[in-house]
Amino acid sequence: MRMLFTRTVLLLTGVGFILTSCSKREVSQKTGIAYNDKNNGGYERFRQSHPAPGPGLIPIEGGTFVMGGSADQDVTYDYNNVRRRVTVPSFYMDETEVSNQDWLDYMHWIGITFPDDHKLYYDAIPDTLVWRRPLSYNDPYVENYLRHPAFQDYPVVGVSWDQVQEYCTWRTDRMNENILREKGIMLSWKDAAGGGKGKATAAAGKPANKDPFNTDIYLNGQYKGAGIDGKKMIVDISPTAKAATGANGKAGGKILRPARIEDGILKQRYRLPSEAEWEYAALSLIGNTEFENIDNNKVYPWNGLGVRSAKQKTRGLIMANFKRGEGDNTGVGGYLNDKADITAPVRSYQPNDFGLYNMAGNVNEWVQDTYRQTSFEEFEDFNPFRGNEYKDKRMADPNKGLFAKDKYGKPILDPSKSNKKATYEELLARQQAAANGGNATGAANTNPANPNPVAGNPLAGKPYNPDFRGAADSVNMTLYGTTTLVNDKSKVYKGGSWNDMAYWLNPATRRFMDEDESSAEVGFRCAMTMVGAPEINPSGKPHYSIKKPKTYKAK
């Protein structure tokens, strides 16, 4: 088969490297030109693959399910989870909630990378004051929960939705940087640290870019050169390739280059799961499905209507960490039922049928969606999500295609100007507009209700706006947040916590909190987009036989 199906969990070696060692070169099925031949223009074709997940993730095979369908009651009378059948694509999800140790790793990196930026470090610290209650003695948790090693495997709490976004970016960059250093495409960790002596080696030299590694900046060719490039960079066979400046830019007469997205070496970005992804993963109906038939639905991430284990060895034990009733967080002394008074370690209780721990109880979990009561009635039936706010990377030098960077080495993002690819003339006009500080005509935009006016006619219809949540709607001025607590900063969290009743353990329940707020009952786990074929484990399943394309021979 053309698509190389593999088990997602297998480590794929050599993905993306040019097939120069193959005795038979692949050729284009449409032109007959051989791939990976530097003599005919250097057209490149890379090995098709089913990438392995990033660290901490496990694959979730997507499919159709009834979102909101597991809710058997609405005790809050919110009417915010109307049932609707949707399809969720396959994706990856953290096996466990992000722990205190994981977050301390993040804070440590900030401390050693930007030792003088006290604001950046302070902004990354979770709000430990979320443990305080007016009539409870919780001060020991304020002081100890985040940093004491006794709690290192417990889920991090007190983190806002905004803080989680920064963590996801950091985690993505550290993962991809580690991949490149381990593969030798960038300097190894030891060489970058001066052979373990804390100073750059002579071979490494002074880094050409002192900014921390950023995936987008690297893929745009702005993170390379002396002190960055490794000994195992990829051979560039393009006839227009130029040797990079630096010791490793050219080796043995071959021009070397950094990795590209086409190589398949770098992984997708970490992010929060969408509400649909989270609910689908928590419900885990895959364990109740055979030949597309669902034997039994679920109320919780496990089978049955109760919250106690029916297995002989664990009979009677609570299946998740939650509050059984007023004043009952853990059971009776001498036989603690759920073994936890507040949170529990992230690997506690039995995982669901996808292998995910604590998808009910322990802590509620942030998802990426912006909250609206009517979301279930309005969004798409494929990969539903509310919260799109499209942004583009700002150009520092449009002629060279260089991205503008902030002081932390990350690309600066601006609201998108269009919902489709601009013509080259439109692109040049926007670049000139940025230089003039106004719109495409050079005049300043003075209409705040219409931030992206149509050039020459600011009142012509409804212009494109990158915010698809409705906040910047220039036609319908009846907005959320005027008479309710719901606004565009309202983000969804799900799953129930150690301090919630059993009702909230149902995957369909949903609540919201402002993105800059936090709680002792809310944590998170990350997800990652899966690219390629959606089937996780195709072995033992029927498939159509597909013939390989015929090899073209010029006559």
C-alpha cells in the first residue's frame, strides 16, 4: 500500500531523510521525473509515515458520537448540553493530568533562561492562594502543594487558561528542540553546554541566535548557524541551495540544511483539547464497540451506573476522586475509600478504555473552547470547536520572509486580514499599510467597530474578522457579556474534581470560568493533532487491496 501503516506507538526511525541510498528512485506519477536527484532540479519526496505521539501522549482513535448524549439529567437547569451527533478526528492526548513536577520544570526553564526577567517568572507561578477559604485551615496547602516533593505527582492547580496557553507553547518548543538535538540536526545538549563544562566548545562557537529555540522561527529558517547547527544536518539537494554560515553548513562538499516540516521530524504543537475531543476521550466508547455497534452507553468513563468497583479485589472502592456527600471527601478513617482527601496523584484509579487516567474526578480540566450556552446547537458536526481567533505571523522583513520576534524569540501574531490567501498585489498593499500605520490606502482606520474595513468602502457589507466567536461582529451588536456573566473570556472546563459531587463526573457536563481566573479544583492535560490516516491499529481489520502505481519508463 502507498501509505505506510504502522502502529502509532512504534518509534519511526529515519523519517523524512532523503532516499539517496535507494537503488531504485521513486518517480513522479504525473511527470515521470525522478525524485531526490540533485541533477534534475532536486525534487524531493519524503517517506510517508504515521508519526508517533509526543512525550506523555497516547493515541485516541476518532469517530462519531453523540455529544451531550451521556447526560441523563440536568440538575442545574442550564440546558447547555443539547445532544448532537458529531465526528471527532483522531488525535493524541496526555495520559495523565499535568503534574506539579511538570509545571516546576517549566518554571525552572524560565528561571535559567531569563534569570533577570522577574515578571515572566512571576506570571508563570500558579496562584497558590486558591487553597484559601474563609472558614477552612488550608494554609499548609498554600505553602506546600506546588513545591513540596510529597505533592510532586499531584495535578497542578491554580493555573489559569492563559497560563496554560504559554505552557503549551513552551512544551512544544522544548520537545522539538530535544528531538533535533538528540538526532544531531542541532548541536547536542552536551556540545551546546561546552562538553558539560558550562561553556560553548570551540566547535560550537558563539551562537548566531541567542534567543531560545522556537519551532515556528526554526521552521522559517531563522534559527541556524554557528553554535546551533549539528553534525547530522540534512543534505540539501536543491540547485539553488547555498551553504550556511557556520562550521556545519557544509560537509564533504555537500550543502546541509535544517529540518523542514516536510521531513516529518518535528511534531505538532501541544494544545488544550477541544471540548468535543475531551468529552469523546473521557467517554471512551471504544471499549463498548464492535463492528460499529455500541453495546452499552456510559454515564461515566467506566461502565455501569454506579461509582464503585464491582471487581472482586477492589469491590466497593470508589472509581474516582470526588466528594460523595457534604463533609465526606475521603471515607472513614481506617478504611479510606477513595484514598484522597484533596487531589490524588495523576496515576490513580483505573484508566478508561483509551488508557487515560482521571478523566472523571481529581481535578476539573480546562479545554480550549470559549463557552456559550448554545454551542451544541450551532457548531459544525465535524471536529466542533468554538473559539477560533485566526492570527497571522507579523513580517519583520517581507522581502526576505522573516518573521518579527518578541523579546523571548517567539513570532509576533496579528489578527488575520482575510479568510483566504491574498493576491500578491494585496500582500504588497498590506505590507505598505503596515509601514504607513493605517489601512491599505495609507489612511488610518478610525472605526473601532470595523477593525478590518474593506479598502475604499468601510461600510460595504460585513467585513472579514478573525474572531469567529461573535465578539467583534460589526452587524449584530447584541453581545454576550452585557447582561450575563458569559463573555469571550469565558472558557469551558469539564470532568469534576475532588470537591465535586458525582453529577459532575459525567463527561457531558460543562462549566465555565474566565480565562484569567484559577481554582484549586481545576487543572489540565494537553492534546496534539494527529496528521495522516485516522486508523490507529489497522492490524486484523479488513482493508481494500490497493495496487501500487506502475513505474514510468521513458520510451
